[in-house]
Amino acid sequence: MKIEQIYTGCLAQGAYYIESEGEAAIIDPLREVEPYLKRAKDEGAVIKYIFETHFHADFVSGHVTLSKETGAPIIYGPTAQPAFEAIIAKDGQEFPLGKLTIKVLHTPGHTMESTTFLLKDESGKDHAIFSGDTLFLGDVGRPDLAQKAAHMTQEELAGTLFDSLRNKIMPLADDVIVYPAHGAGSACGKNMMKETVDTLGNQKKMNYALRADMTREEFIKEVTDGLLPPPQYFPLNVKMNKEGYEDIDTVLERGTQALGPDAFEAAANETGAIVLDVRHQDDFAKGHVPRSIFIGLDGSFAPWVGALIADVKQPILLVTPEGREEETVTRLSRVGFDHTLGYLKGGIEAWEKAGKEIDTVDSVNAEQLKTLMEKGVPVYDVRKESEFNAEHVEKAHLTPLDYINDYLAEFPEKETFYVHCAGGYRSMIASSILKSRGIHNLVDVTGGFADIKKSGIPVTDYVCPTTLK
């Protein structure tokens, strides 16, 4: 028996490769399927099944392409209604895999088709569960995403999830291994642990949602408390996962077209494409295409693209570090942004050499900000509300990056203001968005709150986030 967790940090997502006796199953594959095909080939195995725990909202699965490449059937749990051919398994149905067995446990609540796959070893003993978004480590799946499709309230879905956990998962033995679909950083839950594998027994001790003495009413209240609005791209990803999508090779071929400065500019003007600059924030600050949006590859790239660009059909043109063009297009496609039209050949240097206009972002470090604050300059904090409530610069204004477009009217029209986040990544994203909206009287604070604290700038007393409601 071979079980491999293929974890993608940018999405905080776990896909799984299971193999026995030359037969393999893939659970919740990512959009680019080549890694799974290679693993099977290296093992001398044939991919027999593709299991989907539910219609994912935060990424586009590779199920359709992988099935096309291998001929393996896509398997969903009860009530799923995809637009393509798939096996809709019954609760309790078993699928043989070499000497192993994979059993379907229908566990609705996060979504109504949500299913946990129970892996039994060759002796028939329960070995592991692949719990999708039903059970995370430290948390459970949020019950508000499927309200419209299920024609249920989030409270009704939460109650359904309570029943699924108590009736299907908690009765399993403590030594059963839990392999969830996501870890800390995913927007599919609110309290996930940084670990990506655990035992069910430990989760029964550690996970607030699995308390043995918890009532249904307590569960519903705790699971629905403090849920932030989901990113706007979530329902669009669900639609793609349910209906199918363009082949990744087609997306890559279109997205990796090299465009010279004139062709790049013409494409931007003719298509209304967003110019997305994915270089390091320091490079963006020094010079970028005017009105371009910065979201750096070396951060939580795909989730921020989804949260801030939102419309997966939005045409995109890229400015990338040299050699990372295909990586950028691939990572965009993971969250459904398939309409990349090409990249700027030669990068910003070629753009500047062609005599095109360049914009910059002014910046100061924390020590410089400390001097400026003695004059009472306005400071805007673009971290999450929970980070701000835990500790922030005295008299700073909270304008979270997630909802930056809702705060545009709050920024000064003429007075210079200063923008910071935790370390510098998010504040540069915010700066680029503000500049693209015509707000140029801003200065980015390099090093963010981490450097601000070291500088001695007055901040509020620290409050542990877990005590905040």
C-alpha cells in the first residue's frame, strides 16, 4: 500500500495518490495532471479511479482532464449532478483497489454531495479517511458556501454537517488517519491547524467541532460564528468543476504567447485585459506598467488573484520574472483564470527600452515612518480585521485588502498617506490597486508591521486572537 499526499502550499490543498498491486486512485487532483500520470508510470501502475470529495469552490480540479487522459472514471458521492459522465456512488458503496478497498461515506454539510472516502487495508481494517472539506485538522468545512445550490440556510447545512460527523466519522477508530483536502491558509475553514495529517483520535481531543458533549445547537452556533464572506470566485470555480473546462494544454499555449511591448500594449487596449505583474514587490515598486496590478508569485498568489480579480473570465496579460511564464499561467488556471492572453517579452526592461511610460510606488521604511508619524501622518493598515484587532499602530485606519474596493472613499484625496501590512506583500498589492483606481498620493511601508514594531512606533496592547469574537 502506498499513500502519497501531494500538498500545494499556495492553495493549502492536499491531493492524494493511493496505489496497491499496480492499481492507483487519485483523490481531488489539481488542474495540471502530469504529476499524477508520472507517478503512476514510475510505479508501473494504472490509474483506475478519480475520486472527487465534492465540487470544489477554491480551485479547479483536474478530474476532467485526468479522466480523458487515462480513461479512469470520475467518482462522486450521492446527490452530485455533474454535467459530464461520472459514477455517482451510493452511500456505503465499495471500490476495490489492488488489495485495498475504498468505501464511500456520504457526509453532507459543507456541500450536499460532500463525501468522505474510507480506505480499508488488505485485512479489511479501517486505515484512513480522505475527508475533503468535511473534516479539517482543527476545524470543519464552512457550511455557508452551498446555501443557494442546496436551497438551505447555513444553519440547516451546519446541522447536516453535525449529523454527518457524529454518524459517519466520529464512530471510526481513533487510530484511523485523517487526510483532509485543505490546511491552514485555506478560505474553506476558519481555524485549521498547520499540520496536514493527523489521527482521528487526536482530532477528537483537539478539534472544537468534535467535542463529545457538544449539542447540535452548540455546533451550529460555533461553526457559523465569525464566518467572513467567501471570495467572489468561489461559485465560478464550482461551476467549472461541475460543468467542465478547457484543456490545460490549450490554456498554457494561449497564455504563454510572448508579446513585444507594442503588441502587449495593443492587446491590453483592445481586450480590456488586466495587466498582472507577478514579480517581487520591490521590483514592482521600482518600475511597472501604469495601472497594472501587483500580485507576486512568491506569496499566496492564486487565492489573492481569486479574491481581488474575482471574474475568472477576465482577460489577463502578464509581466513575470524571466522563465516563470508557464508557472504563472498554470497557477492562474488552478483557480479558474484561463483567459491569460500572453506575457510581456523581455519584461519591464523591454517596455522601458521601447519608450513606454513607467510608473513607480514611493516607499519608506519603518524608521522613516516613525519620524513622519510625529507630524501626524495618516496610516492605513490592509491586514485582516483579526490581525488589526490583535495589535495595530495607534490611530491607524483599517482597510483590509480583501475588501479594498469597499474602502476607496476612505483614503485621503490629496494628503499623502502611508499603507502597510504584516511584511510588505499585501501593502504592495493594495498600493497597485489604489494606483490603478487613480489614487497616487500613497506611500508603501516596506517591512510592514513586523518592522514597525521593532522601530518603536506606538502600537496597541496585544490581544490574543483566540479571545476575540
